[in-house]
Amino acid sequence: MKYSSLLGILLIWMVGLIPYSDLNAQIIPYPLSKTDLQGEFGLKAGIPIVAAESLSTEAEFLSDYLKVSFGTPSPIVENGNGIKLRLDEGLADSLGREGYLLSIDQSIEIIAPTSTGIFYGVQTLKQLLSTTFAEVGTDQVLIPKTKIADKPRFSWRAFMLDDCRNFMGEELTKKMLDQMAMLKMNVFHWHLTDDQAWRIEIKKYPKLAQVGGTRKDTQLARGSTERVGEPQSGFYTQEQIREIIQYAKDRHIEIVPEIEMPGHAMAAIAAYPWIGSLGTTTEVPVTFGKMEDSFNVSDPRVVDFLRDVLDEVVSLFPGEAIHIGGDEVNYNPWKANDSIREFMDDNEISTPMDLQIFFTNQISTYLASKGKRMMGWNDILGHDIHNERDPSAAKAKQKLEKSSIVHFWKGDLGLVEGAAKDGYDVVNSNHWDTYLDYTYQRLPLSKSYAFDPIPEGLPKEFHSKILGLGTQIWTEYTKSESAMLKQVFPRLLAYAEVGWTEPENKNYNRFLIAVESMKNQLRLIGIEFGEY
């Protein structure tokens, strides 16, 4: 049966429903439409999962969960009775590629236009089941009957892990991918290169990881002259990266790697000093902040070097976007470098910011030739968001390629509106609202939950240019897994709901009930919440 609108689905899907109750308030993110039926469904141990071969991965996730919870295997079969997972491509117009229908009535059924929707329906079912299992080995649990029709508000729902300042490693990365999957977050932004480390193996330039992946020491605290007192080292081989990419793909998560250029580049320059602008960088920095050196983007050999790097990155990561950073470039080395000034004169480039945009467009064009879109922090637009420039040279003349994805993090919110109106796709990560390294006093859970990626007053015709949001954990001063997790949780739960749930369906009091429920569940896998 094909429905022409979500309204049509709901009119049929919600017949006979009773008003909302708090029994299932623990769903995060809260769905588009959820209403409870009368009574409960008895879910028995060993219940089969009925799914076609094309849904085997999604069925296995549910089977594994039921096996752990019941202590009894749940077989996957293609026909018969049981929990039914079913594709219906006719729902695509109303539910999109990530929506789903979940019915718990006389049986349990999840229907979706794609396997992604089926996966998200499974995640919702798992959350509904999570508080019903008192102990492993029970024969049956009772679930309140309910009907859910669901789809996300935004297509881009991202979490960023900074693996440079402190190396987090494969196990923790997979743990975060698991939590993202549970919360229906679909983009893992992986910050792999910076001044303080280069964490990705590049076979053509092995010293990037071998030299750039190690620093002698680490600044202990913001503004402090004290050091940790030991070296810090680590990087991901390409084999490890492929494994993590597959792990994410199985969870319907796209990984967007961030390979910083032209600034935040000193770890790379320490490995290959000839690619820098100063000619003096030979060690990976042990301190944090805006550093001195940047790539010498006027040198064709350096641009070729970066294209070589991107060739290997593109061959690894199958997703649409490659993030190049582009933030906080120190222009002083460019201003002081004779060859760079000569290059600017020859190409009629008047300011360092124009040189950055010129270079960024070169990279954007190159990535486009590989079937990728370039993404960068909103510094790449050319605005003086750090208030550093001479007012006479504050405005860049070069224009950023329109195919670029602008990742807003700093500046007046009017810049978001301006970028959208100029035709750019925007991901909103305003640092005051999304930076997880901030304290809970500076960014309380309530503020995280209240964040709206669409700026107030943006005309509706430009809303589609706001792809969604990202939330970021920068790890300069979160040196351990437990410290990092306490900064991330429970605020990650809030951002999941910001990205998925329609504003009219958000309710902070209901959300807090869900947070407390999930807090107890996540503690079992070693995730402790920060004091919110």
C-alpha cells in the first residue's frame, strides 16, 4: 500500500489509540508521533525475527540484543511468525530514507522504506525493551502496546571526536559509534589531524604518522607552563580505519574525516619541514592554541603533497564529505615569506584571507573531481570572525565555491543566515551551544537541549540549507576515557533530540525522565554522566 503523505499514514496507523502515557518516556530521541494502545504485549524468549536477507545486518542487531537480554537465542528466519522487519519503498515520500513505522500490538512489526529506517526502528524497540528486563534468563517480558511513526528533522546529526590532542583509540571510538547508533545520530566527524598530532596513516608519506603521531609532552592545563611529563603517541593504520568505517556503516553512520589545512598543520610540518611556511618547524607542539606555522600553499609541491594525502583519504572514506578544517590560520608566516608574497602578487591576491580562499577552492575543485564535497569551518568564508585584521583589509574579495559545506562554529549568528541565503549548505555547531569540552556551568544540559540549528528569524525558504548540527568534544584537557565521557554525557542525548525531534514534540521535563532511565543503563557499560 502506498501513502502519499505522512498524514495519510498517521490517519490509518493511529486508529484506536489512547493518549500518551509516561510509561515509555525513555525514548531518546523522541519520535515524530507516538501514542499508546491499551494493554501489553508478551515478548517471549526465543521469538524469531522475520526478515529478508537484505535486512540481515539489522536483524542480527536485534537478535544479539534479545539473546543477551533473555539468555536465549532469537533465530532469524525469512518467513513465519515473530518480530517482523519489512521494507516498503512506497513509504519513502512520506518517511524519507531514515523514517520507520513501529507497531507493538498483536505482534511486533517494523516497516520502513530503507534498511536505515529499519535499523532506527530496531533502536527504538530496544529502548522500549530496556527497562522491562529485570534479569537475564526470564521467559517473557511485557511491553506496553504502542504505535510509532517516526522520521528525523535534520539529515545531518553529527558527533565529533578530537583524536589529536589526546589519542582515544579504536575501542573508545567504537563505543561512541555504538552510542550514536542508539541515539540515531548518523555522522561521525573524526578529527584526525592537528598541530599536536597526525593520527592517520598515509602510505606515500609514512612520517606523517610515524613522526607527526608522537609529541614529547603535553600541556597540563589551559594557560599552564606545567607539562604531563611523558610523551604521547598513537595513530590509526589504514587497516584499522577500514575496520572502523565498516563498523560505522553497519550502524548506518557515515564517517567524515577532518584533515586540517592550511592551518593547524604543525604535526605534518614537523614530519616534512619543507611543506611549512616558516622553515623552522621540526617538532610536534606540546602546547595548545593557535600555533605559528601553516602549509605554504603558494608552493605547487605542497599543493601536490596535500592532493596526494587526500587521494589516500578519499580511497578510504566512502562518504560524500571530506572536512578540511580551515580554521584559525595564522597569517603571519605568509606575510613574512617572500615567495608567498610574490605568489600573491602574480595571482592578484590582495590579502592572506584571499590566499586561503584561493587555496580552499583549489582543494574543493580537486575533491569534486573525486566525487566528494569539501567541508570546512566557517572561517573559510573569509569573514573576520576572530577580529584580528586591519579594518582596511578585513573583507575578502575571493568567493568560496558554492558546493562547499560551511560548518559554522564562531561569529555572529547572522553569518549562518547570510551563508544560507548565499546558497551554501550549512551545519550549525555554534560553539556556545555545542562544544562538549565546556563546563556544565557554561553549557548546561538545558541549554544543549534548547539549541535550534535554524537561527531564529531565518526565512522558511532557506531552512533546507541548514543540514543539521554537530556537537564536538575537543580533548586538550580530557586526557582519559572517563573524563571525556563525563563531558559528553548526558549532553549527547540532548543533541540527539535536537537533531531528530520536531520542536513541538520536545519537552524538557519528559526528556529528563528519559535521561535518568538511560543513565542507569549506560552505567552498566562504564559510561558515567557528568554533573548536570
